[in-house]
Amino acid sequence: MNLVFKALSHPVRRSIVAMLRKGPMSSGDIAAAFDMAWPTITGHLNALKDAGLVEAEKDGTSVRYRLNISAAEEAVAFLMHLMGSGAATPPPRENKP
């Protein structure tokens, strides 16, 4: 879970996740949305991939990225649990004398 939150700590990576919520995108289309060098975008995509938030698949000569919904849902459920809301099952309470 720490990798997920570390990946989401950067605003560019959060923007990429928001873009991928609309559907899969090629790495070129993702890179075109930002004014930064290709290796920088690749680093952000790799951080999201390492955290399990996105999946990459070859599409001819390019790579298409898609959001891994289950990983995103797990992170949201964890945050909702921390905030005391949602359907996530809370951890057992300690019995204090």
C-alpha cells in the first residue's frame, strides 16, 4: 500500500491516473499532455506501474496504459477506513481493562 500512496503523492502521477479513468491511452498521448521530457513521463508511468495502479500492454510499436481499477479501489477503501467512513471493515478493537 505504501507504493500506491508514494505513487499518488506526485501531482503529475495523479493527473495521469485521472486521464486513464476515461480509458486506456498510449504513452505518446499521455506524454503529449505534459510539457516535460519523455524520460520524465516514463519515470512517472513506471512509478504508477510499480505501485500496481496502471497496467501496460504493447499495442504495435507503442505501449497502452490502463488504470488498474482494483488497486485504485483498494487505496480508496483504505483511505475511507482511515477517515472512519465507507464500507471497509474496521480492524478489531483492543480490549482494554
